[in-house]
Amino acid sequence: MKSKTRITLFTIALVAIIAVTGINVYSVMAGDDEEATVSINQMQEVIDANEQLESEVSRLENEQEMEEPAAMQERQEALQATAETFVQTVYTEEAESYDDRKDEAEPIMQDDLHDFLFPEDDQDETKHRAIPEDIQFFVESGELNQPEATIMARFTQTYSAGSEDDTTATFIELDAEQQDDGTWIIQDFRDAVESMEGDEGV
């Protein structure tokens, strides 16, 4: 964003310099020899400055092209880290880690969503467990330029009840919003399969 601003300022400066150059040319044509010599010198200075500015604009444009992929990568990694924390805290089920997961989830999701997923009531002791594994994330790169993004998570959940284990595949969609400090906050989530079935029915 800073690079774009600087490029805009340099572009404005270029326009101003071109205008001054035109005035100087006019002065050369209209003035006497002494005035013309001064104007030619001034014009050469303006031309030199103009070339320097053009070089700087070109450098900033190249720099911006190099920065954008890195910035996109950084935003994507931050978004995926938030989504992974969501999956690990919400889709892990075990009574003894409930309070820790509740605290870990608080900074990465909207307050109302956090209160819904982690109610104040203490969780009953249970031997039932569920662990999310093999988590994968998918997000459209175009959305990384926006303050809001939808990311899909695919993972398996292994449920354990006594001596029996059951593994199921889970697909969810997460709606996230980027904050001023660059972090992402999960606003809502839904079952991705049900969401796609709903879209087909419209």
C-alpha cells in the first residue's frame, strides 16, 4: 500500500515537471539569448530530475511486484493458522482440555461465536474423545486481497468411545475477517457439504 502511494506521488511530480518543462521551452523560444541560456540550463536540470524520477518509479513498481506475492503468502499463512486453531480447539473433544481450548480459541473468533461454542457451564467428565487429523485448507487467492475471506477446511475426526474408534471425514467453511493488526477473526462457520447442497437447491 505504501509503494502504491509513493508511486502515485512520483507520478504527480512527473506531471508537474513536464508542465514546468513546457514553460521553460516557451521561455527559450520567447526570450533573448541570455534568458535562453538560463532557461536551457534550467531545462537540462529538469530533464535530469525527470529521468531520476522515472527511474525511481520503475524501481518502485518492480519492488511492488516482488512484495505482493510475499504479502499474499503472509496473509494466507496467517489465515490458515487461525483456521487451524479453530479446528483444533472446536473439533477436539475431551473434557480435561476444555478450559485450555476455550482460552486458546477466544482471541481467534467473534465473541458471540466463542460463547456459543464454549459455554460457561463446565463440561461433564466423559471418556468420549474426538481428535481432528490430516487437516487441509483451501482458500481462493483473490480473497486474500479483501478484508473478508472464506476458507474451507477438510479433515478427519477419530472418535473414541471405550475400545471402539470411528473415523469420519469433515468439511467445513469458515468466514474470517482481517483486523487492523493483520490477524484474522473467525466470524462464522458451517458444514460445507450442507452449504453446497443448499446452493444447488436455490
